[in-house]
Amino acid sequence: MYKFFKRNNKQIFRFLVSGAIASSFNFISYRAFYLIFKNILFASIFGYCVGILVSFVFAKCWVFKNSSRQPLLKSFSLFILIYFLGGIEMSLVIVFIERIIENYKIAWVFGACIGSLNNFLGSKYFSFKK
């Protein structure tokens, strides 16, 4: 585990920074949708879709530095699939945690952590693999 972090520390750092930016877009969209429509599941899905677009641009241009030899359409398709699965994980965690603690903001943080782990590993080894 230590070797993995040492070997990938720049990508992990860039992923975290770009993830924070994308998550900000995600959370702002999520919160606005939740406040307007009061539907936590749809709010989490909508916010995730906004965040995914921001994430792809950062991942391709900065985190993995366009190192993939795959065509753009294939990378994007795999990225969407990986993030779709992460989005399902995130949404399920949000709904589950929110029911336990009744705080949609904290529930979102827990969901974002689970989704982020899925997204980094999937992007590194599938969407942007060399």
C-alpha cells in the first residue's frame, strides 16, 4: 500500500485537488436541486452529473495528463461507466447515511468518499491506462 502511494503521489494529489473542485460543483448543484425539489435521490444524481463533466476535463488534461493511448470516445465512455458505478455507490451511501443521521450534508460527504475511491482506481486502471 505504501509503495502504491509513493509511486502515485502526484496523481493522487492532483486527483484530490481536481476532485475538490469537481465536488464543489457537484455539491452546489446537489444543494440547489435539493432545496428546490426536496428530493435527495434526484439531487444526488443531478449533482453527480455536473461533477462528472468537470472531473473528466481535469482527469484528461491534468491528473493523468492525457497519458491514455485510447481514443477520446473510448476513454470518455469508460470514464462515464466508472463514474456511473461510483454515482450509484455514492447515491446509495447518501440515502442510507441520511436516513440514519438525518443530515443531508454529512451524508453527501460520506457518499463522496466512497465514490472518489472507485473513481480514482477506475480512471487510473481503465479509462486513462497507458
